[in-house]
Amino acid sequence: MKLPESILNPEKYGPGIKGMLRQGLHEMPLIMLSLPFCVFGTGLILYQTYQYNKRDGMNKKYKLEYTLYRPDDPRVKFIKD
């Protein structure tokens, strides 16, 4: 009795991981070809999130010193606007 073709029956594509990859590329090529990009993108997002949290994220100090301007200083109108 011959078993139907499936992932458990590697007669057509060969045994092991290599056969499973070949079968996947034959049956669903767009998914198999986009999978490395998805894994790389997810890893990049996780790495950038780690770096963002490591550098204290948006909780940075803007200035270490205060700057005072006189009310009649011409730069005040640019600061307020």
C-alpha cells in the first residue's frame, strides 16, 4: 500500500530537513523565500528595542544647563513661536 505524499513521506523530495525545505519551496515558494527576511527583520527589531531600552529610551536629558533670556531679547519671539 502506497502512502499519500506528505511531509512525513519524503519519497519525492528526499529525507530530512533538506527534503522538507525542497518540498516547501515547491509547494509554497513565496512563503519559503520570504521567511529569511521575516526572521532577519524580527531579529533587527528585537536588537533595536534592546538598544533603545539600554540607552534609556525617550527619557534623555535635553539640556544640562538652563538658559535665561531677557524679555526684550530678540530671540524670545523665535522661542515662543
